[in-house]
Amino acid sequence: MNLHHSAAAADQDENEPREECGVFGVWAPGEDVAKLTYYGLYALQHRGQEAAGIAVADGAQVLVFKDLGLVSQVFDEQTLAAMPGHVAVGHCRYSTTGSTTWENAQPIFRTTAVGTGIALGHNGNLVNTAELGARARELGLISGRLAGSLGATSDSDVMTALLAHAAADKSIEQAAMEMLPTLRGAFCLTFMDEHTLYAARDPWGVRPLCLGRLDRGWVVASETAALDIVGASFVREIEPGELLAIDADGVRSMRFANPEPKGCVFEYVYLARPDSTIAGRSVHATRVEIGRRLAAEHPVDADLVIPVPESGTPAAVGYAQGSGLPYGQGLMKNAYVGRTFIQPSQTIRQLGIRLKLNPLREVIRGKRLIVVDDSIVRGNTQRALIRMLREAGALEIHVRIASPPVKWPCFYGIDFASRAELIANGAGEGSFEDMVEGVRRSIGADTLGYISTEGMIAATEQPRSRLCCACFDGKYPITLPTEAAIGKNVLEGMLTGATEAELLADNANASALSRP
């Protein structure tokens, strides 16, 4: 959860929630595992665009290459050719704990006391980072900053340090079975030593993680779309509370905790690729069904249904099907605007969001539009978009949102705004209807309708008891520590030598959250 923005992040006028991370792992002797991992990360690039990394082992040593940037910017043919081996893990990152520095890029690498290497990639976010960091510091695993170096400041680095420490006098498998039950929060891990690939998923199964089969090996990945790109067949989801070890003897499964499934419903709404499948349910089919239900819950007389591309597209298709109104493309998206784009100055930003979206005037002019989007977080993007559509000649603009109002921050791996910045919390006191009316006025729409929580859940075809909807209802399935102990930069003060009490006080002052 980002409570302490970097200058670049603060300068960014983003409305969308930031994704978390993507992890990938492969064990396949005789295959080009570095390239397979590259392609797997390419399929998971939507889950994180700040940094990318690949670790490869050939039985003798672990080699890690990582850098800030997109997967295609970090790696080239020459780099990948210099990474031979039979086992690899890869990671694409958006920071949820720790700031954007090279040290915090993953996979994280640590050496055990017996000289073996461990490389680890993590998707999710722990909620007991302060407690784990204090333990790691007591053990001398994270001390003060080295001269001229910030050091890694992520929950991922702390767990890798604790894992490497535990493996001093036991196997990595045993060390993992000892360490994993001490972690609280969301974690999907792929890690490895010189010989073996490991994968683990938290007992709540907040983030997705699946297992796939290659002709000559095995693959683990955050989403099934990454299996497809490397030609792996889907075997099954890795179970909540399960640790897998994959080597020449095949796949071994161990349970480190009893499963209490609470999959993130926002994966279906926004985060996952539409061509992925989670818990047996197609993400694309879920989004189309949300659109159909949205049309039934919030009908309106209009001429055309258009999506905010790309994330609003399947729901807009469903809305058109459910309402019987024609579907059209009224907005064109520039596919080449990434997170690495040069940040606009304030003057340029006032021109709107033309870098990303541009209206098709001949489609829009004189029309009453239904505009379907996946979510409203701060409202900045929708406000600029509606102004742009009116300038292009739209007669009416009816906004329909494929998720309920986002009212609570996520502590399990999505970087929403703080509660104070979420538009649904600042749009009027009183009833739900008052809040919706406040948001409608703020963004300048003629009407506004959100899918109900019940409608969204029904579209996923998952029991409500197996889903986490905390960002919509404030009911956090994994108990949170005190507010001060879960700040994004909780470890950074720890590494400067601050005491835990000072650190928690600093985080309390920096936090703008108010939680139930």
C-alpha cells in the first residue's frame, strides 16, 4: 500500500489502481529456460511495469539479472543467451512494499550459510512486515544501510533473508516449511536454489498462482495466460497453504497451513488478463456477465454503449448484450503509452488525457452515450474523459462502472490511494445514493451507476465466502496490525537504524489512512 509516494508517482495523474506483481518459474532441463521466463513475464507485464528480473541456475550457481523498466527494456537476446540453465524464476514488479529502487527489483538473491544461493520472486503484500523486519534485524540479517547503498527495503527481501537464514542447517524445503507459517498477508512465491524450483501460495489464496506442464518440464505462473504463451498445459491451481518443490523427481506437494480461501475479487474486475482463468472461471466471461448485470441494474435510454479501453471493453460488450443497445468504439487508446513515459508537466497535464485516449468524433457526435469503465478510484481520469467526450459532441454521458465503489485501501498487494483520496469517501455524507450523486457531480456525468456487490460476486460464479471484497466493503479477511505497522515504507526507517517504536511513530505520522 503506497503511503509514501516517490516524486515520479506523485507527479503521475493516474486514476487506475496500480497492479501488484507477476511471478513465473520454470524447471525444464534441455529447454531455454531464460527465454521461456522472458516470454512468461511478457504475458504478465500488465501486473507490474516498474522493474523486471530473471534468475537462472545450471546446477552449479544461481545467476540473477534485473533492472528497472519493462521486460522488453531490461532483457535482450545477448543477455538471455548468457543465462543458460535448467531452472529459472522471473518477476515483473510494481512496488507495494518498498520504494522503486534497483535493490528492490526482483528476484531477490541471498546466500545461505552453507554457500548455496536462493532467488525469490513475490506477488502480494505482507501485513506483518514490521514484525518480520524486527526479527530479521535481531538476527543481523538486515542491519544499517551500507555506505552509498540504500539496500533492499521490501517485505520480499526480509522473507528471503529469513529463508536463507533458516536454511543454514536444514534443506530449503524444510526451511520454507518453517518460515512460511510465520508470514501473514498475501504472498505467491516462486523461488529456487541451484537445482530445484519452489512455489508457495498463502493460506488465503488472495492472489492467483497456477501449475503448468511442458513436454520436458514444469511451469508455475501468476496467471494461466503466461502458461499459454510458453505452450504449457494447465494442470491445476496451486492450493492456498501449499508449497510445491519441482526437480528431477517430479512435483512434491506439502501443506504448511490449512486453506482459508479468500481470492481477490478485483482480479476478476481489473487486474488479471481477460484471457486468464481463475478458480475455474474465465476472467473475460466474468467481465461480460458483470456488464449484463449492470445493464439490468442500471438501464438508461441511450444510443450507443462504448468502453473505456481496454479494461472496460468486456463489460461494455456485456452491457450492450444485456440492454439490446448497439456497441461501438468511441475512444481510441494509444497502446504505446507505458509507465515509462516522460511525465507531463502541469501545463501539459491540463490538456487532459490525450496521450492515452482520443475520441472518434464521427462516432460520438450527437449521441447519447453509455460509457463503461472498470472502476472509479480518484475520479481524475473519468472527469477528463467526460469533458473530452462533451467537447467531441456527445449529447448525454451515462457512466456505468463494472465494480462497486472503491472505499477501502488494499493491504494485500494492490496500490490504491489512501482512504482520504478515494472519491467515493469524499463525495457526500449520508446514504449510498448521496455518495453516488456526489461522485456523479464530481466527474460531470449525466447519470452514474455502479454494479452491486452481489451482482459482481454472482458474475464470478464463486461463493462469497471464498472471495476478498475488502476494497469494497472494508471486511479484511487477514487481520491487520496497527495502522502504523503496515505503511509501504515500513522497512526503510528500520534500515536507517531507527528503533521499532520510532519507526511505527513515523509511519503513523505519514499515514493518511483511517480504517475500521
